[in-house]
Amino acid sequence: MLTIHLAEKRDEVDCLSAWVSARDADFPTHDGLDVKLNYGELLLKALFEHWPRTYMYDDNEGGEGAEGGTVANQNGFTPKSGNEYFSIPQHTPVIISFAGSEIQGRTLYRLLCGDAGGDAEGVLLNEMVPPWVLDIVVEKTSPKPKNKVYFFLLPHASSGIKREKKDRLSANDFIQIRKVQEHVYDKVLGGGSDAGSTTNNNNDRGGDDKAETTSLAEDRVQLLCNDKQASLQVLDPSMDLRTVQHFIWGNTSQDIVLFYRPVK
């Protein structure tokens, strides 16, 4: 049986670090905007969508709302059940376990996903669900991107570009290579400076201008990186920096070196 472990910051496993583009995951987008989604957040909300506490905020210790209805939680939102993209089959087992320094994987409580709506199950879930999960499924607090990737942008030898400047850049690790291509096309080859982060270059542009610039950048700029065998590999625009760091560059302790070259 397929088993998925959702853990927080233990042995470098953090389910809230799994970011993905809605478009790349084939999820519907709003008004054409390609939002970033957190797989861990979506899965946790789906697993606990039948637990009334996730869509009815309770003020008292007895577990019932003041009026017995749905009210806003501490963040000012009216909770909704699950997530807006998918649900989990009700027969899916959910196991809450404790993993400390002395006790590894001790099961605290187990139930089926669809049984979370029961009164007895609700009482036990109130006692057993970890605080970091409550933040996601009850308080609707979305995780924040925490991991930065640092890298250098250098002209490829075949480009004929002479550039003495060697600035260290940073971006969230879920940023895709196409955004770095856009940065090179717009700021570096366009005569601007490539210092700073790539994440806020085009906030003042309209959506159509952004899409056009991104398309032009993909057609006119290639990014390359040394893989583990020290040979240059052309990077796919849909690849994110985290993938490049782990599977191509292969060294998480050193800054990535990316080479760019214009495509004629």
C-alpha cells in the first residue's frame, strides 16, 4: 500500500517545502495567473476536510461554536472544507504518530479520512493533531517559501560576451528557469544590472507584457549548468532552481553557476 509521510522539519524532510506551479501541476488558474501552490498544504487540507473543526471555528473548550454555526477564525477567514483542487477518498487511512529522539514512529491515533466527522473522532483529533497541522487545516495559515537558492550568472564562452561583473543572486527555490531567462533577457542583455533577486523584476508590468517577455526570453536565451559529470547541460525552462541544485549541480553547499548565451 502506498504510504505518504507528512512531517515537519525532521531529518531534512519538510512536507511544507513542496512548492509547485499551478499550471505545471495542471490545476486550474484564476484569471490566467500562475499561482504557486504547496503540495503539503493541499494534502493536509484534503485529509482533514471531513473534520468539522476545519470549517467551523470553535470558541469554547467544549468544541462547539457559540451559535453552533460557521464563523470566522482567528485570521479573519470563514473556513472552507478541504482545498479547491482535489479531495481524498474517504477510505484513506490517516495515522498520527510521534517521532521524537527516543521514540521513533509511535502511533498515537489512526482513523479513516471519512470518519473524521464523527463526534468521538473529533474529540480525539482535538487532542492528537499537532499544532503545525492545526495552523494549516484550522487557522488556514498558508506556509511561506523559506528556502533560497544562491547562484552566479556568467556568459557562456561561445556567446562572445565579455563581462567582468560577477554578482551573487538569490531566488526562492521554486522559481523556474524561465524566470531566470527572462531576467537575463530583460536586465542583462538589455543593458541593465543583474544584481539582486530575480523574483521582483517585473512587478509593475501587465500580465500580457509579462507573458510576451517570458516567451521572447525562452526563444532567445539559453541557460546552461555543469552537471555532476562536469559537462554543460541546457536547462529546461520549466525546471525549478531546487531541481537544478539537487539533480544537475549536485552540490547543495556551493552556489550554483549558471551560464547564459543568446540564441540567434
